[in-house]
Amino acid sequence: MKKVLIVTDDNGSEVHMTLENWGSGVDRLFRRWVREGEVWRCLETGRSARQSQNKRFSSLFRKPVRPSFN
């Protein structure tokens, strides 16, 4: 099973990359991405990207808010 990471580049577009290890991966156009701290950098183009915050699914697993009875 391959691990797929979704990152968002500086322009706001999503990049889906297949991880080879914890510090590098390849996107669908076979461009090499390398992790530098919290930023992913493409070696061929020089673009930088950050890991996406997936807000669509985070609300599904959030604890429900209890009403306060005073």
C-alpha cells in the first residue's frame, strides 16, 4: 500500500504525491519533492508547498458540544 500525501502549493493548488520515505516523494508528473522542515520543495521547479489541513473530515470526528445548563 502506497502512502499518498496532499500538499498545497503557493498558488493554492493541491499536489498529490506518493511518498517513498518520510522525507521525499513523487507527484503524478514524476517530479521529485523533498521535505525541508515543514515545507515540501520541488527539485525540478523550485515550488514550495505545505501540508493541507483537511477540514472536510475533521468535523466528522469532532466531539459534540454539550449544552451548558445553568
